[in-house]
Amino acid sequence: MSLGNGHARATPRFTASAAAAAAFALAGIVCVLAGCGGGGGGGGGGGGFPIIPPSGSTPPPTSGGDGDGVGDDDAILASATVAGLCAAPRAGVNPATGAAYPDKPGTLTDEKRWVRGWIDETYLWYGEVPTTLKAADYATPVAYFSVLKSPALTASGRAKDRFHYVYDTERYRQLSENGVAPGYGMEIAIVRSSPPRNMRIAFVEPISPAANAGLQRGAKIVEVDGVNAVSSTGTENVDAINRAISPQTVGESHTFVFEVGGVRQAPITLAAAKITRTPVQNVKTIDTGSGRVGYLLFNDHITTSESQLVNAFNQFKQDGVRDLVLDMRYNGGGQLNIANRLASMVSSPATTSGKVFERMVFNDKNPFHLTPAQTIYPFLGTSRTGATLPTLGLSQVTVLVSRDTCSASEAVVNGLRGIDVKVNLVGGTTCGKPYGFSPQDNCGTSYFAIQFQGVNHKNFGDYGDGFAPDCAVADDFGHQLGDPAEARLAAALAMRNGGACPVSASAKTQPELEKSGTADEQPYLLHRSPLREMRLLEAAPSPG
């Protein structure tokens, strides 16, 4: 049995089997521990992602048609001609629009034809999609969609498109609007994925089952439901760990044993609840010998984060901070307009006025019929409500980053660098996703395929292998986030005003610092929903 080595993050895997279809209905996507491209999230995001891979590889696609009497037709049709023709049409009112669902009776073949047409129209690298793929070889539109992508590699040898996936539309709506999902409210970071496993709480959501149980960052999972979570092997034990770590329904309960500071604690039973994320946490002003430094933990670019960020920056202005440490080590991205406003608040109107936060580069078909001016996303000076944003007027900012820092979070870094705001990175190399999309629902499935590359005011956007840190620092689970003694924050404070990266910052010999098996690896969050690792535009027009 293969339990994964913890040194790679694979892209999401889809199969044509009924089991995969059932898993999709619950979770939106099927991932494995050795590396879900969607990221992590130890019950905070929840939703049925296995944290330890089962033995064997993903089964091949199932051959054959849909049984709907339609022949194997691989002609590429305009997606609009088959949109909303569904094997299982939805009834009732769409809560996102207030109007009836547009679904009409159709077949899986219709849904697959829509997928193929939509990819051909909007996918950034539509010309790189293999032409030998046959729709009939894939039992579902989800399975077919999973292979309709570029097979090209980055300079380092990673897949160029590691971000191609689907999500249940209604679950996606709830997550994107409110960050609500079943879970315990604790994010789990994987320090080591194979026995002896090391799974630590990265942070805890306020007012959650985990918080109510007194759990904090750094606690190590050593047992779940009587199964040794550190050393156990075998399918039955692996399944038990998966079930406990990734609750699928509200009210589902499991018993955990944690180790804190090397001491085994009493068992704790946690019941999954609907977790509403608090994307901005630990807002504080730190007094130093050379001025006041603002710090905040920012975990999700979701709608509710905007007002929380505005409140934080108003506090920083009132406190007279002279520098800022923005902790996005666990922030996979989200809405690009949030990233834009965050970058604007870091800088000043004088610096951002007339400048491009991000320009979107689409395929040569110009699928959304945008003029050149419409592809430009200028820095925003106002909130969604039209209120003027508070600004700090900083010429430099330090961002704490890791392999979980992705997409819209990377856009903050790239956008600021495009207007010559110095961005110091402390931690680990970021995920490398200068791409984005406007998700499209069809028949209850939201499809996410890369539709544009983002470039900054200087037309730079080539970071498919991520941004390397200026100061490499291992994640420190021995201190709480926001503690000036926490290794990454301590390094950021030490580097102020041109100071050097502390030599000891990345040393594996420090007992409070945890790294995975090789020197260049970082701990990473598990089964974070794909929603939390993206760069999202607000709704785009339909391709014509």
C-alpha cells in the first residue's frame, strides 16, 4: 500500500467510476494526500477529501457511450448550443440569481459536448489540448473535462496546468460567498505524510468546535478513533483516518488524541459544524525600536474579508504603523478584487493612480469579446460600497509565504512589485499560479479551466514555478501566529530596514521548527478546498 511520501503535490484526479461520481457529489473533486492541487484544510474546509491516498493508481477511463442513443460524436460544437441540456436537470430557483435554473432534459453526451465546446472557446491553451481524446472513452462530463487540458511542463518540470478542476455549484456558491463548509474549524498542516506521519494544527477558526475544545496551533494528531495516526498502515486504518480528518456532514463526530509540547493529551471528541471562516485574524501593532509594525493573518480572499481588511488598515492608520507584515502563508487566493484592494491599501493613491494592478491575457479567440481597455484591472481606490479605502502609503511590505500561498495572493505580490513597492518574501516558495478563470456552471457542476494569465503594470506574469523567498524560514509550530517570536515573523522583524536574513531561521536543528523530509520541502495544508487556491474574476460574459 502506498501512503504517499509528502514530497509532491499531484493534480486532482478524476475517474469515470461510480465511486468517483459519488465522491464528487459530496466534495466536488477527488484528491489524494501525496498532493491535492486544491490544497489542504484539516476539517476547516472539510468536504470528503482523503488525506492519505489509497493503494494503487487512478483507474483508467471507462469506455463506452452514455446509453442515450447518441453516437460517438467528437465534433466541437458551440457551447451555447448545448448549454443547460442535462442528464439530471435541476428544478426550482437558483439562490445565486433568484431565477429558475436554466436546465432542460438532456444527456451526458450533451454535457460532454458542452464541456468540449467551452474548453475550445475559453481555455487559455486550447491549442495544446490533445486531439486524440474521445468523449465516449469517459463515462461522465467530469471525467472528460479532467483530461481536456495542456500536457505541457514548466521550466522546473511541473505540469503547467495543475489547476483544472470542478466543484458542486451550490457548495461552491456557499463557500465563495461566506466561506461556509462542514468541519471542525482547524486547519491541518502536513509536516510528514508517510509514517511516522506528522500532522499539526496550523491554525484554528474562532468560535468553532476546535476552538471551543481549546485546541491551538502546533498540536500534533497522534490518534483518531482509536487508530494510530502516526504509524498505522493498511486500508482500513487509512480509511478511518480519512473519515475522521475530513467530515462530510454536519454533526458527524470523531475522537482525536493530540500531543502538545511532546505530552499526550486526553481524547477529545469533535462534532463537525458549519464553519464560517474568519479570513482576517490576529490583527495587531507591534512596537519595535525603529517604529510600529502592523501584522495580520490573511487566509482567504472571500467576500467577507473585504470589510475585515478595511477595519484592520483603519486600525493600522490609527496606530501609526510604519511597516507591515502580511501573513499569507496559508492563503491560496480567491477573488481578485480583494487582492486588488489589499494592494491598494498597502500603497498610496499617488502611487497607484493610473496604474495597472493586473492585465488579463486571454487566448487569441478573445472569448469574452473584451476590448484591450477591458482587460486592464486598475488599482481600486474604493470598496464595494463605494467608500474610499484607507491606505498606509508604504514603499515596502513583508509578506510571509509558503507553498500554500497561491494565485490571488501571488497577485498581491506581483501587483505591488509592478508599481515598484518593494515586497520582501519570508518563508517558502509560493505555489506558482499566475492564472485565473471565471467559473462556469452547467447542470449543477461549476467548471474551472484556466482562461487568462495575469501580468502586472510592467507586463510581468511569468512565475509558474512560484516566487522564491528572500529569506527561507521553516514553519514554526512552537509559537502561535502573530507571536513576534514565531520564526517567520521574527525573521521579518529582524530584516526591517535592510537587515540580513537570520542565519538560523531555516535550520532544521531548531526543535520548534518542523520541515518535511528534504531540505527544500515545506509543510503544506491538506484537503483545502480548490476554491481556496484560485484567482477569481467576477462573472464574465458568456463566450460568443
